[in-house]
Amino acid sequence: MEINDLVENAKAIADEYNLEFIEIDRTDNIVNMKVFIDNELFIQIYGNTTKDKLNLALVFKRRRLYGYDSEGGKYHCHPFGDPDKHIFVDNRKSIREFIIESMGFLEKSDLL
């Protein structure tokens, strides 16, 4: 996982869905990005190559609706509909997978 690859992947999927992409911060090892669906609805993306970490969150009005991140080297999901819950999983989601899933959840719940 390279920082430039994470940024390019996020930009590409944002362009496919005609969403606004903003790179908030980047260092050699860390990147923080947002993909805006509207002003109060966005996907937060945090990558850390030193820790091989990719944290993804669908956020509405400052509250996580859905998430996929790691804690102590183990990945877990915060399911849509119960985002405070932790479900441990074997593999992490790609940015593309997460955004596609998030858009599907939003369409099914009439938030789009």
C-alpha cells in the first residue's frame, strides 16, 4: 500500500460517481481524504503505510453510519444500521469496495 496509490484509487472512484474529492493532509506515510456526497454526507479515508492501516467511514451529520477500520492490527466492520458494533473480519475492504457498498446502503435507505 502506497500513499499515491490510495489517493489515485480514491480520486478514480470519486470521479466515477461524480463526487467531490478532497485530500486533507498527506505526509510520506499518512494520508487523510474525504469523498463528499453532499455537504453533510461524506466518506472519510485515512491511510497509514507505516502501520499498513486503512480506515474508512461513511459519515452523516458528524456521525458514522458505516465503517471499516483496524484496531490492534485486526480489521473490523461497523455495520450500517449499528455503527457502534464491532464485527471482526479477516480482510480489509478496498476504497473502491467501501465506496460502492456505501452508495448502495445510501440508495436502499433513501438517503440519496
